[in-house]
Amino acid sequence: MTTTSNEPTTDASRVDDPAPRPRATAEEVAAAFEDTKLAQVLYHDWEAETYDDKWSISYDERCIAYARGRFDAVASDQTLPYERALELGCGTGFFLLNLMQAGVAKTGSVTDLSPGMVKVALRNAENLGLTVDGRVADAEGIPYEDDTFDLVVGHAVLHHIPDVGQALREVLRVLKPGGRFVFAGEPTTVGNIYARRLGQLTWYFTTNATKLPALRSWRRPQEELDESSRAAALEAVVDLHTFEPRELQKLAREAGAIEVGVKTEEFAAALFGWPIRTFEAAVPPEKLSLQWRLFSYQAWKKLSWLDETVMRRIIPRGFFYNAIITGVKPAG
Ligand SMILES: C[S@@+](CC[C@H](N)C(=O)[O-])C[C@H]1O[C@@H](n2cnc3c(N)ncnc32)[C@H](O)[C@@H]1O
């Protein structure tokens, strides 16, 4: 286990985590099409060092407020902070590190199937001065003792896990009695259809429009675009599920959780956000000015407000893009 602080962890065993594999061989990529967990590791190890830039992830007010907002959407009535929190599928640490900065938890453990992601998450935690340790871990078999954590969180991870029910049972095992889990950023079945289609169309139009001589300077180098296309092919292997809110709720109850709640968010915000994010990934980063980034963030915020105040009253919850689920481990 790797740690960014000198504090002891409660796990006696130290493990040697595998090293990141940022450059996969052609044989490994071919094998990954038959092995979803190998695909997760290759795809996310490959993305790890550029992930924060690609998804405009930061550890400042903007993302602190976003992470806290997702937590409060389903668990606003909690007494904070939690003593010890675990993140599954942490990526670069976006959710837990920002929740810790928002005062939701005092200490944290970041885990991910991808060694590259754990490495970046620990580096981010260290830069932020947070008390965090980290481990390469599969959510279907979490390498921590029973009753260890007060809070387990995840963002955009459940849809990558082959057996979501098994992962939720593991979450309940490592939670202390009365402990809570919050998983946010899970695609709904309907939301995923329009988000994917909008993303594909935006990629097609942007990469073709930037072939025009007048727009050449907006074109990313061909090898980068080819690499993105190969990654997009693997993306089809790593994205395993979409969720109907009611089905997700049922899975958590069957795993043994109580006080289960599912909320969905982002309709207009997702219709706007997916083309914007795809456009940003298709052009050279230096073309995106601070004004552009501020404009897209402010527009997304206004549309999220519209979703909460107006769309929620007229559109079924399954049409919103993001699902957030929470639940509690029964006491005793
Ligand atoms: C879409 S990324 C989200 C990363 C981060 N939570 C965020 O929101 O920025 C999904 C993450 O889940 C990880 N992952 C996929 N399958 C996993 C599994 N079975 N156990 C643990 N992590 C997994 C991937 O390696 C990847 O880092």
C-alpha cells in the first residue's frame, strides 16, 4: 500500500501494487477485447496522466462545489465529517479528494483497478496536503477488512464493474454498521443513448471540419486523433452498463443496504455538456481560452439550474443523464 501521510493505516498487510502500463502492446490491446478487466487497466493506465486535463478536473472551488453537490443531492442531512472514507474506481481522485476538501471526510483511501490512476490520485492528494493512502483494488473484491470505513464513495465507476451486485455486497462488508455509501455519475439507460450519439456526431463534425485549410490550426495531430480513436474502440469494452433508476435501487437493496435512495440529474445540462466536452477533446487544448472554459462552465450551471427547477417537474427521472445512489449498512 502506498500512503501520502505518515499516519498508520488499519491494514496490517502491505502489498506490492502492480506498476502502471501507460503504453500497451498491440497483443495486449487485442487480448483486452476479450478481457474486460484487462481493458479497464490498459484504457485507464493509458489515460491516467492526461485524465484531469481531458475532463477539466480540478481541485479548486469549481470541482469541490460539484463533488459536494453530488453528495448533498442524496445525503445532505448527515453529520460531517466522516472519520475514514474509501473511494472505489478513484481515477485521479476527483470525487474523494474534492469531498475531503469540502469537509465530508477526514482521512481517505483511494483505490482503482488501474495502477496508473492510483499513482496520479496519490500525487494529487499529496499536492493538496490530504491524509490519503492508496491501493490497486478490484471493487468486486475490496482488499480491506470488514467494518473498516464510515463512508464509501465512487464516481462514474459502477457502470464499469461486471458484477455490480457483488461490488455493492463488498461495499457493505467494508462499511462499519451505520456507514453510508454514495455513488454518483452513473449513466442512465436513456441518457446514455443521447449522450453517446451527441458525442459521436460532435467528434465526426469537429475532426472533419478541422481538415479544411482555414481551420487547420484547430486540428490535433493525426497520431493523437488515431490514438483517441483506438481508445474509443476500447471504451466500448470498458463501458459495461447503463442503469434504470429503479433497477439500481433494487440492486442495492438486494446487496443488503437500507435507506436506499436514487436521484437523477442533468437533462438540458447533459444535452449541452456532451457536445462541449467532445469538442474540447477533439481540438488542441491551447485553443481553449479561459473565457471559453468559463462560458461553458457558467452555461452548464445555468442549465443544471433549469433541470432542477423546471425539467424535473415535466420529464421522467429516467430521461436525466446521471444517476446518484446512496444507502446505509444496517446497524448490528
Ligand atoms: C470513468 S473512470 C472514473 C474515474 C473517477 N472516479 C472520476 O470520476 O473521475 C472509471 C474508473 O473506474 C476504474 N475501474 C474500472 N473497473 C473497476 C473495478 N472492477 N474495480 C475498481 N475500479 C475499476 C477505472 O480504472 C477508472 O479509473
